[in-house]
Amino acid sequence: GAVVSQHPSWVICKSGTSVKIECRSLDFQATTMFWYRQFPKQSLMLMATSNEGSKATYEQGVEKDKFLINHASLTLSTLTVTSAHPEDSSFYICSALAGSYEQYFGPGTRLTVT
Amino acid sequence: GQSLEQPSEVTAVEGAIVQINCTYQTSGFYGLSWYQQHDGGAPTFLSYNGLDGLEETGRFSSFLSRSDSYGYLLLQELQMKDSASYFCAVNYGQNFVFGPGTRLSVLP
């Protein structure tokens, strides 16, 4: 199956700093990528849909100025958490859409803000 | 709005058959997907029902009935490695909504 990588796998940062997370589709081109947030033992919460070459579409309640998404190529989307705070600590997962319905997920990034 | 419901936990023994239901209160979606997620891992795609009926993929089968507003994932010949969380999801084009997930525990 298709492979999606995510980097870093975990990161610890201080409150007020910014963190960039990369999501790459390694063996296929993805026009559409998604960014999710997942709390322990809970479901995937869609944050935004990232389309190559256009602005991301954010879900209601997600601050677009805080969670900057860039999808500059068909294989790379980045999520930057700006001015991170402890409440932003979470597991962030990206996925790439292959075809019309099959999503391939990255391994996730665990962010801890101290 | 969009709302999907799943049982929070299911327990079964090795070799058994288990059905995980997904009921929804939404309409107009394109299809119903199922994903498996092991603790600490990434979700992996299992199956998709674009049409009503049964889709079979090895030990796993998925079913959708739009008229009854539900679907299910059927796991046969359960193995210990099937212990994981299972999520259903509906999609409206490229918009996906995930259910709350069902944690399956397979006992020896």
C-alpha cells in the first residue's frame, strides 16, 4: 500500500515557540491531505483539509492563524503550530487521499508543550 | 448535523466472529469506510462501502444499509493482533467524518 511519512514523530517545545510538522506521501502524489488531532482514547478530529496549490480549508473552531498549513507540492504538506501553548499538546496525524475515499495515514506526531 | 455512533468497547475470544456496528444520523454521504488503529499507531484503511451491501476482504467484511442508517464491520476468525480500535467514517466528497471508535479486545 501507499506510504505516508510524518516528521518529527515526537517533539517537546516551550510555550510560545512554533513547531513545524511535515507530512509526505512517499510513493504517490496526493492532491489532498488532511490534518487531524487525536486525544488519548478518542476519535480523529479533522482540523483542516489541505489541497495542493490552494489555501487550506479549516474546520469550525480551528484557528487558521495558529495552525498554519502549507501544501506546496503533491507530496508534501506542513502544519506549523504557532505560539504553542500547553493546551496544544496532542497527537497530530496527517493523511493523504488516494483516489476518492482511501486515506493513508502518517505515523503521527506527539507534541508536548511545556 | 453529522453524527455517527459506535459501541465504545467489544470483547471477544480468539477464533470467534465479532460485529462492530456503526449507526448514523446523516444522509447524502458518498460512502462508509472502516479504519483500524493499534495503540500508538496510525489508522489503516480496511474497507469502503459506496453502495449498499456486503464487501468482503479476507477475514474482514463490511456492510452498509442506507435505508436502515447503519453499517457494520465483521471480523472473522479473530486473532490476538486484531485487538485495536476500529473507526467508521462517512465521506461527503473529500469531507470525512469519523465515528468515536470501538475498542476491540481479543482474549486468548
